[in-house]
Amino acid sequence: MRYFVSTGEASGELSGVLLAQAIRAHDPQAQFEGIGHQRMRDAGFTIWRDHRGWASMGPLAAIPRIPGLLNAMWQTARHVARTKPDVVVLIDFGAFNVRLAKELRTRSHYAGPIVDLFPPATWLDNLKRAKEISAYAVPMTAFEHQYEFYKRHDLPIEYFGHPLAAQYPARTPLPAPPAQGGRVALLPGSRGGELRYHVPALVGAYRLLKVRRPHLHGTFGAADARAEKTLRAVVVREGLRDVTVERGVQAAIAGADAAWVSSGTAVLETTLTGVPVVALYKIAPILVKHARRVYSGRFITLPNLVAGEEIVPELLQDDATPERLAETMDRLLDDPSVQVRHFDGLRRALGPPDALDRCAQFIVSLARAGAA
């Protein structure tokens, strides 16, 4: 079978690679094409479009990218309609992928199955958005909350649990580090805007925490080659002799006592691994009003949203100062057990451990039915 997978940023690309691995267990001759970056190339995908530079922070930052993204969407729809893959899998990146699904159905007349993994507006309970997605694709959510919302409104949706949850085995909990030491991971995010706003805050927080804990060590986590180059330059420029740079979340948090993490999939990945977290997120001040108009919920990080309570401290916008970040991390290092005791319950709340395999089986069944 031939599978076309559309992603728009690093977290979606990771999901696409893991999904492809699971699909191959049921369809050993599977062929994969799609929109991605180096991780998908390395996994054997034929890259139709490289998504590097597509992701942005907020609507204003996205405006300059719109013409290029629209052109890529139209070209992709024509390509898919012409090549007729057995199934199209859209992963996250709703601003692009929902439009792609609509284009495929309404103008390009692609008749094969379309699956939307991680459909947008998970926590917004937006009925109009849910109806739009259901009209053009089969939504496949990773969260029970979204599944129940769609079902309350008699909309089709599939739910097998979170496909990534079982991919991160929990480590044995570490004891609290010595009062004057410890190792912290610094994960500023993958987008350019996240690096711009988060790296200075994290460098400042690390310096302040180093005063409290003189034997502290740190590890920056870089999402890709561009971020790695940026972070290595920061380490040299700031004279952070006891801070290293690693590629990827897992490499950065290996051996870490705790982590500062930009809100997103990396927070979930880190907590599932068993590493205590302080989450942060900052955006341009001009975007804050828009963000509050769109979403007014109590939490933004996935562990807190899933649990319905604050498992992970969230320091957002004006609260994400070096002082607050250092103080919160210091308390967490003093007693990580308070947070860690919630991790088993979080994993259970994300669904069964075979969720990824069940997602893969469902997609393969759609591909086979479409090819029959």
C-alpha cells in the first residue's frame, strides 16, 4: 500500500515516523511519501515537500508564510489526486492540513480515505471546527476529551488512546539531587519564535539557579540541526562551560534530575519518561490578547489538561521570568517526588499501551478497503 503523510513541524514528523514503523508491522511492503523533514527522510519516506520553516508562533507570524503555504497546499492536492495513494494521513498542523483535506475532497476529487491524526481544537470544544473536519476526513484523536465531545454531537471519530504514550518507558525515579548540584535539561522548543523568546529566559534562569546550586550542570535539547547550531552558539557566547547541547528530547533529558520545557508535545514526552518538569511559554506581547480571546482555559500543557489539575507548574508570558523559572526549578529539585507520583496516573489517562499499533491497524484497514 502507498501512504501519503502530511506534517508541518517536528512533533508531527516524529508521530509520522513512529506511525510508519507501526504500519510496516502490518504492511511490510508499505511505501511512504509525504511532507516532512530529515527525520522522515531517514525513516525511508520520499519527501514531496520539506516543511522546514513552516511552523510559526501566532497568526501575525504566519501571515508572511500564507502565500507559500497555500501554493504548497494546492500543489500537494493536485499531486495526491494524480498519484492516488491508498490513504492520506494528516498529522496535526491544522491550519494547513484541514484546508488540504477540503481541497482534496471538493476540488481535486480524491476518493481515497483521509485520516486526521491529532485533529485541531482538542480542548476548545469548537463544534463548527469539528463538523468541518468530520466532513472531509476521519478524525483520529489521541484524547478521550475530544472523543467524547464529537460523540455528544453525533460526529464520527476514532479513539484508540494516545499513540505516543507507550513509546516512552518510564525510568526508575531518581532521588532528589544534592542541595548544591543537580542536572537540568533546557528544552526551548523547535520554532524560531520559541528559540527567540525562550532561550534568553532559560539562560537567565540557569545562571540564577547556578548561584543557588554551584555544582549544577545543564543540557540544551535541540530539535533539529538549525536549533543545534543556534544553541551551541549561545553556549559559547554566554560562557556556559557546564552546559552541553544534545539533539532531541530524549538525549537532552537522559540523566536529568528535572527539565525546563517549552509547552507542547515535549512536556508530555518528558513527563512520560519520568523526568519532573517546569513548563514555560512566551509569545510576542501583541499576540497575547488574541491568544486569550481564542482560549481561556486554566491550563495549556498536556499533562495538566489530561489530568484536569496542575501536575506541572506552568510559567507563561510575564510569569516566565528567569527569577520565577529558577525559583520554581529549585523547589522541584528539592522534592521531585511530589510531581513524579502523578506520572503513573497520567499514563493510564492517556489510554492503553497498544494505542499506536491500533492506530496503525485502523489506517492499514482503510488503505486496503480503499484499494479493494
